[in-house]
Amino acid sequence: MEMRVGYTRGGSQWVPKFITALNAQNCIGCGRCYKVCPRDVFELREREVDDDDDDGFSDDTSMVMVIANAMDCIGCESCSRVCPKDCHTHEAVALAV
């Protein structure tokens, strides 16, 4: 299986690893990955909360990052480098034949 490859300006070869998952449980919604992503792969949304209280209201109003456009990822892994909670999972992708 042949992997996708990229080249640096100097001609060195590297294998891009594309975003495959984001751990919402660990995400603190800081927005760092959103800010460094050159392709608008991420989106900040309200955190979905399982509310076991009987009043029907949630006390958690926090935000969480989600993958909105995974197919726009260029495999640079910038999001992983800035994430303080190590939320991102990346994988190399084989060339489609």
C-alpha cells in the first residue's frame, strides 16, 4: 500500500497524517487548534451534556471543538502540536488507486 507523501521546500519527503478523531471528553474548548488550522477543519460548539438532574437544566455551558470539515485537512498536524490536552488523532492515508 503506497502512502501519500508531501515534500518540503528543500525537497525532503514527509508523510502527512490527517485528522481522524478529536476526543471531546478531554477537549477544553480553548480554540488553539482552530486558530492554527489553515483549512477551517474545526468548529467550536456547545458541549453536549448528559444531565441527570431532575430540573431539566444543565449547569455546564462550556464549549468543545469538533471536526467540521475532515476532508479539508492537509495533514500538517499543527492542531496536535498546540493542543494542551492531546485531543487529536491523526493517521497516514494510502493513495486511492
